[in-house]
Amino acid sequence: MALRVLLIMLTIQTWSLSEPIAGPYDVFIDQVGECPQGLVDPFFPVKIRLVRNRHNHNDMFAFANYTIIERLDDSSSMRLEFGSWSSGGGWKENAFIMKFQRLCSTLHNLAPRTVQALERSLSNSKNVSPVTCPWNPDTYQITNFSTLEIKSNVPAVFYGKWRINLIIFNSKTQTAIACCRVYARTTPKIPLVKTSN
Ligand SMILES: *[C@@H]1O[C@H](CO)[C@@H](O)[C@H](O)[C@H]1NC(C)=O
Ligand SMILES: *[C@@H]1O[C@H](CO)[C@@H](O)[C@H](O)[C@H]1NC(C)=O
């Protein structure tokens, strides 16, 4: 009996050693786009252009234009719907969903570096930059935001290939104010190697 348990534990351990399913991670963005028609109502139009960094194929520079007609602040909430890529092919919708209240505070707590880089790349219709959260109704332009800036304080996640619907809501009316769709991969974190000469 004890041997059987030990064998099972060994099997689980070798399996998780060769193929961990979750843990410390790196995030790579493959594509960012508008949410498809019908995903949120009203449709949220956003023009996005991604330019690959020729010196680092994991990095892309994002350029975007969009207009928000409602203020985004701590009364707004955010929902991340994760579709996961299944080994058999195809997307499994809503593999999991993360919901956050208090948009600006959550962004600053969960992904401070990302939101600061985003704010630096952001300008409003009067060409004021950076524009910090909360964001008033206006037309915004994102210029040259590096996707490698996308990092979070969440210590461990599941590894895989994801299609994420990032939706920002008015908490009171539950109507969508903004939406975008991000294709990303999470892979086991490669520690920074110190080189010594
Ligand atoms: C955003 O708008 C500016 C000014 O009209 C334009 O030059 C730029 O190409 C647009 N960017 C995208 C990604 O559509
Ligand atoms: C975007 O940023 C990168 C690195 O900071 C820089 O090399 C590149 O010239 C910038 N591109 C534009 C269009 O500003």
C-alpha cells in the first residue's frame, strides 16, 4: 500500500517536473485586436497596429486609437475572460474568468509597471501625455507601447496559450465601456542569467 502511494507520488512528481502546469511565468503577446462584433454591446471600436521589434521577436510595439464616452475610474470594473487553446485544437471559451472592482487601483496594484508604461505611451485629444488613470471621456492615442511591459504581480499562473477578452464595465449599469482581445502565451519563467566576465 505504502509503495503504491509512493509510486503514484513519484509519477506525479516526474510528470510535473517535465511538464509543469502552473508556476512563475513569462507573458508573451502574440496579437491584440478589437473585440469581435456582438461580444460587447455597444461595439467598442479601436484601431490597433503592432510592429515587431526586429531585435527581439518576443517584443512588439503597439499603436492604437480609441474613444471612450464614459469616464474610467475606480467605479469601473474589469473582467478578463480567458479562452484556452486545447491540445486537440480550437478555443475553449471562458476556461476561467477574473473579475476586478476599482479599475485604476487594481491596475496599479496588480500591474504597476504595465500601467505606468501604458500611461507614458498614452496621449489625449489635446496631445497631453502621459495620461494617468482615471481616464476622462476623450479620444486617446497609444504610441509605441512595448508588449514586453506587460507583467503582473500575480506570482503564478497556468501555462498555456490564451485568448483573453479584456472588458471594462460601468459597475452600476453593467454595460461595457471598452473591450479588446489579446492573444498571449504564458510559459515557465526563464530566470535572468547573470553573465560575469
Ligand atoms: C491614430 O491616429 C493618428 C492621427 O490621426 C494616425 O496618424 C495614426 O496612424 C493612427 N494609428 C492607428 C494605429 O490607427
Ligand atoms: C519605439 O520604441 C523603440 C524602443 O524604445 C524605438 O527603437 C523605436 O524607434 C520607437 N518607434 C517609434 C515609431 O517611435
